[in-house]
Amino acid sequence: MITKKTLWLSIIISMLVGGIACVTVDRIYFQHTDTHFVKSKFMNYMTRELNLTELQQQQLDSIVTFMHPKFQSIRDKYSTDMKRQGDSTRTMIDRILTNEQRSKLQALNKQNQ
């Protein structure tokens, strides 16, 4: 039988995991993206693996350059949504913690940055 305490604990744990996931995704996929490096790495990989001719490399470069703003727009929107959800989750979690727990969580967050 599921008690109210178990249900609330499950909700809290889910919110914590969600908040941590948001922060992790933001750090990995959005803050550390060096566009020039990613493009260069992709171009080198495609050239090497597919043995692209000089003309194909130029065409691929044009395609990647043309599509970049579209992907950047999607990335920016996704990043904004993830940040908003992460902030919302952190606010909800903050409301249920004691002052001591809040301080400890802030210390943990600083340690993990």
C-alpha cells in the first residue's frame, strides 16, 4: 500500500532527478558547444570516411553553413525551455527544504560546477 509519505517522497525524488537532468543536459549540450570545432570535426569525419572530393567538401561546407542558423535556433529554444523547467523544478524543491537542507544543496551545486 502506498502511503502519502511514500507518494510525496517519490514526487520529491522525481523532481530532484529532473532538475539534475536539466542541469546536466544544459552543461553538456549547450554551454560547451564550440560551433567552429563541431563543424570542423564533422567536416573532417565526412571527408575521411566518405573520401569526399574537394568539390564535395565545398558543397558540404555550404550545406552545413546554410543549415547552422536553423539548428542554432532549435538549440536556443530548447536551451531556454530546459533552463525554465530547471528553474521551476529548483523553485519547487526549494519550497520543501529546510534552511539547513537548502544550504547543503547550494553547497552541493557549487561543488558540482
